[in-house]
Amino acid sequence: MARILAAADGLFGAADTAGPITMDDIATAAGIGKGTLFRAFDSRDGLLDALSDAKFAPVREALEGGRPPLGSEAPARERVVAFLDAVLTFKLDNRHLIRAREVSSTGALRTERYRWMQDALRALIADAMPGATAGDAGYAAHVLLAAIHIDLVEELLAGGRTPERIRRSQAALARAVLADVPG
Amino acid sequence: MARILAAADGLFGAADTAGPITMDDIATAAGIGKGTLFRAFDSRDGLLDALSDAKFAPVREALEGGRPPLGSEAPARERVVAFLDAVLTFKLDNRHLIRAREVSSTGALRTERYRWMQDALRALIADAMPGATAGDAGYAAHVLLAAIHIDLVEELLAGGRTPERIRRSQAALARAVLADVPG
DNA sequence: AGAATTTCGGACTGTGAGTCCAGAAAACCG
DNA sequence: CGGTTTTCTGGACTCACAGTCCGAAATTCT
């Protein structure tokens, strides 16, 4: 099963010129049949989720493990910025995979991972801004995540912006939104 | 051809419980064959674009026609807010259609309409914030549009927020971002 | 070894976008 | 008007891809 994920990872990693990656492609690359593939992961979404969850794990752990700048010792406001930067970097590093998943059937915002990110971010924001209501913090979390939606990231890249510049803009945006929320 | 659009509009308008709307559905509803449908609009995307452009026309005209609050006589900052509110309202009123289009193949940000909106908004923001660089204004435009992405709007609705509340939150966000851009 | 059970993989099905072409309708000509 | 050419129509067909099924192969049990 790790072999399947590795094969899929290889395909998505090298996905530049290639068209969309099908389940048959992955089965072939992993040297197994389609039936086996679908038994291991119930659906295409299931496979993509498993793969990207594996690659996302470091971010989760950094937040939960508690080492600064993501960990709980850093100032709350900077934790928000650091978290968003970590997620954005993850997306920049895995965009073919992320895009494949977000294009897919069930809306990306109903994903387990989106819920987790939104909730984590909401909590961080609430922490940073004691004056904000729960609804405000939740909304701010949604909006800041929307600002790093894969479609937008790819559009910015296509427009010639460097990843570093995107990260800087995004950090500035986060600080601006945070500055306002408590009002 | 107007008849086809009307039929499609009816389907999307009543699309609540129904599953996805296929091209065959639309052909049947319009009382024509599939070939004719594809000759009139080259592709599914073409049809959806034509339909939603028709419904979006009032917004375009309000901006270009120049009546306040969208028109050029209002203060620039409020024009930004009014424009975003108009687009958001349009999306709220046509979400099944918009969703069908954004789920579709080619990324929604490469759409003619997205380009138009982003450009119009960039210009309005540049107008409102003489201190901002072109890049900053463009980025702010992207971000404010991302905040009214259909997926997010539907998620907020599903979370129990009323359309009015979403519009208020969004207006507040726009003002917050505008307050910051010139820095 | 031989029976029972689990797992494998590729042939098969279902669905929906997009194509094709035989015939209907229309336009043109004498 | 009758015939001929051109244009238009619509439904049968193709194609790609996710997901299912079942006979064969492997594994475990006795």
C-alpha cells in the first residue's frame, strides 16, 4: 500500500506536461490491477486524500507538536501567519496533487482536511484576537484559506509572481485581516 | 437560441434536489437534439458561460454605465465595496449555475469573466488607493474575489449564515483590506 | 495433499461530453 | 412548380474514465 502511494506520488510529482492522471495510470505504475487499487482506497478521492494527508502530516505535527513558530510558545498572531505560510508552502510544493483533488467531485471545502485547517485557524485567530466573536474568527479563517486556494496560487504563478513573493503578499494580507478582526 | 438558454435557465433555477444537469437534459428540455445544442454553443462550458454572462450583464452595465453606487460618481472605496456586493449577490442568486461552471474542466480563473472582474476590481482599487503599486492592487483584487468564491459562499450558507450576514462580512473584509493596501 | 478462504487483476459496465452522418428542410434554378 | 444543391437537425455512436465483478491465483487451514 505504501508502494501504491509511492507510485502515485511519482506520477503527480512528474505531472508537468502529462495530461490528467487516471486510476489506470496509477495501477499500472504501481504494477497492480485496478481492483486492488480500489480495494486499498475506496475511490479516487480516497487515494488522493491518503496521499496528500501523508505529505501534509508534517504541518499537522508542527502545529500540534508545539514547536515555534507554529507551536504554542510563539505569539498567537505570528502563529496564524506561520500556519498559513506552512499550508501555502505545502500547496506550492504539491500543486499537481492538490489540483487533482480540488478538481474532483465532492467540494474541497467538505474535506476532512479543510475542516481541520479551518478549525485550527479559527482557534488560532480567536487566540490572537480576544475581541473577536466566534463567527468573526471563523469567517476570517475561511477567508484567509480562500486566499491560498490552489486556483489562485496557480494563477499568481502563471502571472509571473515568484513563490516567495506570493508568500510575502499572503503574510501581509493575514496581518492586515488580523489587525481588523477585533474591531 | 434564446429558447435554449431559457430552457437551461429553468433547469438550473429548479436544480435544488436534482443531480447534475447534463447536456442531454438541456437538449431534451429545449426540445432539440444534442447536435444542435453543441452547434449553438461549442461546449458545455460555452453554454454555461453564455447563460451566466446573460445574467451577469446587469452588473457589467451598472459598472460601465456609471450610475452610483457602482458608477464613477461615488467615492472610489465605496465603488469597490458596491462592486463586490453586486458580484456576491449575483452568485447567491445563481449558485447552481455558477457551481456547475466552476466545477467544470478549465480552471475558473482563466475565464473571460474572471479576468474582467479581476481587472475591473484592480482598477477600482488602484483608484481608491493611490499609494498602492499595481501588483498590490492586482493581488488585493484576486483576494477579494477569492473571498466570494462559490465554494466558500455555499459553505457559509450551509453553516447557517444568512445571505445578508455573508454580504455584511464581505463588505467589512473589503474595507479592512482597502484600509491596509496603501501601506 | 486437498479443501476453504482470501486476494488479485483485468475485462466489463455506466455515465456523460462531444462527434458524425443520414435524412429533413430550405434555398436556388430552370 | 419539379428537380438539384446546400444547410440544418437530431439521435445514434464514440471515447475516456471511475468504479464493479468474477474467475483465477495465492494463501491458510486441517
